[in-house]
Amino acid sequence: MGAIVIRCPTTNQLVPVGIEMDNDSFKSLPNIAATPVRCPLCGQEHAWSKDDAILDTTGRPAPHG
């Protein structure tokens, strides 16, 4: 399992979008616009799609704003 993360354009740090899944499920996701995410680092909302995201399987803690 891993967490879907996107890169904050303001801080350039990875931000979790609140979805966890396995690698096969992530690969099968369509590349459509997803619900914007409120960034805990900069406070803005970031629009994203699968092409903007990666599956983080490192298990590192999520950043806090």
C-alpha cells in the first residue's frame, strides 16, 4: 500500500491527497481531474490528476502545515 501524493507548486514538497491504494490500482486509475486538495503546507487548493501524482510507498510521515 502507498499514499497518493502531489507536489505543492509553492513549496515544491510532496503533499498527500488523502487516498491510499496498492500499486496495481494506482496504475489502473484514469487520468482525469480529481477533487482539488487543500495543501497543509501553503494553505492553497491544488488541482491534480493522475499525471501529477505519484504513489509514495516509503511510509514517511505526512507533512503538517
